[in-house]
Amino acid sequence: MSSSKHISIGPELPEFGSWNWLGIGLGNALQSTCQTSTFTDVHHPLAADVVVFLKFKPPLETLKQLRRQNCRLIFLPVDVYGSASEIDLDIESIGCFDLVIVSSRRHLRYFNSMANVEYVDHPLKYVLPKPRDTWTRGPSLWIGRHCNIGPVADWANQQANLDLWVLTESEGCELSPKDLGFHNPKSVRVGTWSESKHIDWLSQASVAVDIKGHDFRARHKPPAKAFDYLASGIPVLTNQGSSVALEMAERNLKPLYRLPASHSDSVSADYLARCASAVQRTAKPDFVWQQMTQFVLGNS
């Protein structure tokens, strides 16, 4: 059903993964049902029937002005807040929003008392064409920005007989395992991230490593990469108490907390299938964008 509503989304910042992952996807999903536009300057958002702020939001007075113009305001606070106190200090601004949409279940407790909140999974993005249905030997794989690799290096430095492949951004310089904090460079292979290499290395991995740090942002990160791995039929190794462990528990799944030692310790085909199915049910892009569209248009 089409809508005459005008939806404005921003700030459009392609240098942030959240825009490329969520901003563009949401805009594409809404185009078939209503008029959409984007803005680049968060301090001068484009007024519309609905204004969606992704990651960044304007000052309080700007939000109040938009409310006076009868704009419906929505906020997606992706990896913004560094502590609970930062959220508490932002209570008046958050209270201006008609809806806050989070992709980390742990964020619910902070925003529930300030605004209407909905949880939506990140949509799957880098997934193998067909989920793997059997577990095979291969390297362990970690993919992410190298600023988040500290906890992974700490974990890897305690492992014996490790074969870890690391895929990260190069930012114009070639990074070595030692540069990234690995004590045994012979056990680690480092590559420069690209979409094609992401899928290629994923297809060769036996286990995907998603070790999280213990700071506020790390504990509240959406398990987006882990869901991509699980949907691809790749088991995920994480640390106890991580956001990945929490979300897998919500789906009655158990992550790996240690690497399989041998084929007798391997991951069953049934486990791989259950993980892939559980994640695909709620994180398939079509399903996620349908949910988001309903929330943005106020049809939920």
C-alpha cells in the first residue's frame, strides 16, 4: 500500500558503515511506498512528515523546532553512546523522539524509560550464497576494523596451534600481525578487506571469531557480523557475556567458547542448520526492511 508521506533520512555520511548498511537500505525499502529524501547536515535536517536520524542527531532546540512543525521523529542510535551516563545526560533530547529503534537488545533498558523503543535485527549482508551444511577443517576468521582487534589478539595469544585469518581495513598502510598485537605472527594471516575477499575467506573458514571487548560500546554492539556468519553455516566463537552470546541465547542457541580440538569435537550439521535457520527468520533483509517500514510509517 502506497503512502503520501514524505520521509527524510540522514545525515547521509557514506564514511560510516551504518549509513551504507542501514541508511541506504531503509531509503530503498521506503521508496516503493512513499516519497523519500536525504540530508547531509545533521544541524539542518530536511523537515518532512517523518524525519529519521541515523547515528547522529541535532541539538535539542532543533528537535523541538521539528516537533513544532508536526514532524514525527525517529532515532537509530547506532554505536553512538560510550556510557550509560551519556545516555542519561541526553534524556531530554531522546524524549523528543516518537520512536527509538535499536539493534542491540542491551540498549532497551536505557531507552525504555525515555521514549517508545523497538528492537530490530540488523539485516544480513555478507552471506554465502548457500549456507554450509557440514563442518570442515579450515582457518579461524576474524573480520572487522583494526581498532576493535585488541580483545581478539589477547585471545589469540593464549591459543595453541592457531590458524587465524584477519580481514581488516588497511587505511593506506600494510599491517602485519605484530602491528595488530599478535605475538606469534606465523599463526596469523592478515588481509585487506574488500567485499569479494570477505566472501572468499568466509567460504574457507571453519569458525568465525567474534570476541568482544568489555567497554560500553563493545558490550552493546549489534551482533551483525555474527549473524552473517551463522546464516552462512559458519559456527561463531565468542566470549561469555558478549552481545553475540546474548543474542544467540535469545534464539536458544549456544555459541562456541573454544575452538574445536579435533573432528571428534566438531560441530554437527544439525547445529549449523539450526543456527542458520534461527538467524534467517529475523534478519533476512526483506523481513527487516518490512519491520522498519512499518515502524517508520507508524503502522505497527
